[in-house]
Amino acid sequence: MKKSAQDQWIVDVDGVACHMQERAAVRVEEFAAVAGSKWIITDFAGAAARFLTVDAPARYAEVVAQRRLLESGDAREHARICTHWKRARGKTSTELFFTVVEGERLAAYEDRAHDDPDHHLLFSVHALLYACLRAFSKDKTIVVLFEHDRHVDLLLGRSGQVLAASRVSSYGVTREAKENQTDTVAQEIRALLAESQARLDEIIHFGWLIGSEEEEGGKGRGVAFSGQTRNADPMGVEQARLLAVEWGHNLGKNLNVPFRPLPGRTYTLEGRGFVVTSLPEALSHLTVADAVSSSVDRLRYQARQWLPMVLPVAVGIVALLFLMGLGLQLRAGLLSSEAERLETLKQRSPLKVAPLDSSYPKIVQFADQLLHLKNAPTLQALLHDLSRSVPGDRIGLDQVVVEYDERSKIQITLKGRIQAEFSQASQDHETLVANLIANRLRVVKSDLATDVTELLFTLKLERE
């Protein structure tokens, strides 16, 4: 989710905090003095950005990185890490781009956000660097430059992934200093490219420069940037704006790659001052997820943003359910009236049905039995199937009983003898059973009795 048009934005960089309005920048001491929800863009009083590869899973990367910085002396004991980008390389290595902020300083910003009656999100300027890298590095390698006061912050990356980060500082913002800055930044970029084994495709630039109109003896009114030496020749406002990006075009020529400055604006500042910046364009690529504020603050902000859209939908759903309830209630009333009318008609004109004859159920039962008997196979066909099932002349049938139950289902009982040795008699009995099954007869029960010269059997069958 990106910044809404109603949100205020305040830039707190290089020791000056400005509330940015339509065409004016107003210095502020307390953020809460600006009414409405706001985004605070800050450099945390010059906090450094770092890019590290640590031997730890992504879940514990910040803890290991903080310990490394403490051991190397690059961070104080209570320093905190604000992560802007992180990528796991396997299960035991992680790359991350972050800002190292002193614990007391970050706590002070968090306290100010907590005391603010309006929503208040906090962003590091290095989050802006990564937001631009994410937006402009589609399938190409770029370096993003953020120029402010006498410093240039660099972020090198490809396809949204960070490759290196650095900072270059000069002694001033005069034309001579800017010319020297071109060579210094070009050398730093070449060093980062060599270290990352990458080939640069484009340079993206945005800046934040504060200037003031001054009287320089008899030379008339001119302009000087903060950080410029007092004895430097003043320049016009338009010259000052050109100076803010002119060195970048020379940098592009030096590295033989395109240089793209984000569109800039000039804001008036009290005390005959002005601000030249392209932060509004960079800010358009920033999202709520880039904030270093707590998860609760981000959720509160997002809930406030979604409320104007969710509320009408919720009201519409409630209204629809209410109308559906009224419709069901009306329908229930009509059905109740119809039931009462039918009950009244029933009471007025009851149907008179003659009772059934007592013999009627028996007639129906007899007809049902006739129907099943009609569908039952004939006795002749049944005997034919039984005779076909008897293999050879060693098997003799002593008794054949055929019965029909009340549903005309056929039940057969066979009693007989097999005159042969036991092994042959057993084989003949198995053949007999197999033939009966093949003729659609199901064996319900089978009894065997052996004698010296013959095998007696009894089979109870059903017709399938």
C-alpha cells in the first residue's frame, strides 16, 4: 500500500526537518504539530547504511549482523538494525541491506510517533534507495544515487536484489566540489562493480538540497547551498537547480551509461531559502511495508486506509441482509395465510373415503406372489440345469427336493453318492459344485460323509 494523497510528509535530513506542502517547505520542531496522518523520511542524524552477508539463516540474520558490527566497532552496544532488504542464500547464509541506528535515537523517534494523536509512519532514507532500486531495476543492473548536503549515498543492485552499498562525501557543494565529486563517485561505482562482478546499465538519481538567497557584496543577490563555503561565488536559482544534476550527467558520460534524474521540484523555505528535491517522485515508489515503524503502527495505518472502502461494502451487505430478512418474513406470512386458508377449507369440506374391504390386503399379497411365480424358472428348466451339472456316471442322485418360498424364491436340496476312491470322489464333488455354480445356482450348505467305497453328499442350493 502506498501513500495516500491526504497524508502529510515530513523530511528530516541533515539536521533540518521540513513539512512539505504544495510549493513550500516549512521547518518543524515537533512532528505532532502537523495535523493529520504523516510519513516521516529521516536519515536518523546521519545513520549509515550497510550491506552484509552473514553466516546465519534469514530468521537470525539481524542478530548475527549486530554482533559482527559490535565486534568490529562499527556499532555501539545498543544500536539497532532496520532491515530494508533481505535474501537467504541456502539455509546457512543471508544477505541483507540495513540501516544501523543508535538505540536511543530510534527510541526517541518511536516515542514521538507514540505521542502523535494521528497515524505516524517512520521511513529511513535508505528505504527510499531500495524502493527506487526495486522499481527501476527490472532485468538490469542499476545504481541509485541519493544526493543530500555534501553526501551521495549509493545502492547497486539488479532485479530488485541488492549487490552493494556505499557513501561518498565531498568538502562542499560548489561547482568545483561537484566536479571532483563526479570523479570520486565514478571511482566508487567502478570499485563496487568490480567487487560484485556486475556490468552497469543505468544510473538513477534523486536528491535533497537546501539553499538560501544571499547578498554577496556588490555582486547582487545570489544563491548558496548549505555546505557551500562562504567565499564561493553565489549563483542564480536556475543555476543552482542545474548544479544539482549537472554533475550526474558528467558521471553518466564518465561511466558510459544513461543517467536518469528523477523529476525535481523547488520549494520555498522561510528566511529566503529554498529546497531543490526529487523526493516526491522517489516517494511514489515507497510502500507501507518499507517503514521501520512497528507492525502495530503499520496495521493501524492500513486499517485506516481501507476503512473508507470497507465501510460502504459492509453497510451494503448489512442492508442486503436486512432486505432479504424482510422478504423472507413477508414470504413466511403469505405461506402462513395460505396454510390457514387450506385448514379452513379442510374443516368445511372434509373428504369422505370409503373404507377398504378386509380381504383387499390378501388379494394384493396373492397377486404379488403370482407375479414372482410368473418370473420364476420352470421346474423342467431347473431339472435340465441340474442334470447338465452332474459329470460322468460315478455320481448318483438319491433325492432332489425343489421348494418355493413365499416370494417364489427357489430352494433345492440334493442328496447323492459318488462311487469311487476318495481322491477321485472328492475331485468329482468339486466338479459338481463348479458346474452348479456355472448354471446360476448358489451353494448355501454342503455336507460330506465318507464310506469305504463311496462318498455321500448333501447340497442345499438357491437360484440366483
